[in-house]
Amino acid sequence: MLRVDDDGSALDLRMGDPAAVPAKKTVAPMKVDSQEKVLNLDSDGFDGKSADKIGVNGWRVVRGESNTDSSNSKFAFAGCPRDTGTNMAVVGTGYLLEGAPCWDGNVLVTQVNTIAPPDVPAWAVAVHALEAKPVSGDRSAEAEAICAKAGTP
């Protein structure tokens, strides 16, 4: 039930075209004229947890690069910030090879692992690349850790 005590200017509900696909709608379904939170209607605590206790918060990408040279084995490491109170964990990984194409099978990525002690969220990513066939020139490998503040269950 919706009750309006004034002329309705504080709340603007918009129905839109009911036949339109949700992804194609360009107007928000509701608009209010205040930034204040409504008592007992705060979605930040709707499930009993605040936003900083769940999901992905404060994310950042950390990259680490191997030496750039002609050696046949490359190892790269990227770690999430471990400053006191940061409590960041790996939520995604990636890698990049520079100086050698990966599509021809001459250089292979043999390892992309997360690193974590027992019972602790992963905090780092290790990448290893190896020549399957000789490749001329210098090359490097880069590890990528996508880090976010770890929520509490």
C-alpha cells in the first residue's frame, strides 16, 4: 500500500513500458527528494549485515612482474596489501605475457595459483610461464591479483 500525505512531490514512482525488457529501461523506477535513510528500511542492514561485512568492498588490482630477459622460465608474484587492518583477499586472478606470443604454443603458462595459509583467505597470486620451444628476445610474465576487503560471515 502506498500512502501520500502531500502532493506527492517527495516520491516519484515510474511504471515505464511493461512490455519493455528490464535491461532496455532507461529510467529508474523510483525517485525521492531526500538522501536520508528511512528507519527500518535501510538496505545496508536489510539482511542483518552492513555492506562492509559482505561482498566485495574496496577492491584494487595489484600486479607483479618477472624479470625481463631471455631466460626460458618466468615467475611472477602479486600480493594483496597486508597492512595492519587492511584484511584484503584475492577475489580474481589474471596474467599477461610480454615479448612472446602465447597463441603459437612456444610459451606456455603452466601455473596460476592463489596463495593462502590454512584457514585464511587467499592473499596472493603466483604465475609461472615456460618456453615449450626456443623463443628469441626478451620477455616477461605478469601476475595479477584482484583484491578486495574480506567480509566476515
